[in-house]
Amino acid sequence: MQQRKDCVRCELLESLDQQDTDALITEQLSLEVGNLVSDELRDQRLIQCQSCPFFQKGLCLKCGCYTRFRASLRNKSCPDGRW
């Protein structure tokens, strides 16, 4: 019998509280010097994310990224074509 593998995204949603998540995202963004969009553009992207059916608790369920992280990066786009 094959053992069921749990969803990594679901485990993340359950295991990290918002403060831990924010700290991890901030830390990773600090390594992306030169690859960040303006705060205004990031916020516009996040507004689109929040109205998306794949958005859940700060995660994109289509690609698995934290939306704040992905929306902050110049070289990323929405996997659903919203921005």
C-alpha cells in the first residue's frame, strides 16, 4: 500500500504563524537586492492576488509561492496571468 504524502503548502499553512511567515519573507526579500519592484507596484499586484480564487492565507495555491514574496520580485509574474 502506498503511503499518502501530505501537501507541503497545507503543512506550511498549519505550521507557521503570521509573524514567522512575515519574518521569513522579509529575510528572503533582503537577499533580492536589485530585483525588487516599487512598493506601489507590489501593492497593486497584491490587490489582484487577494481577489484570486487561488489565494489563501497569503499563499498562491496555483504555484505555492507566498504572494507578498512573488509580487515583490521584478522577474516574477502571476501564474494565473493576473499581473
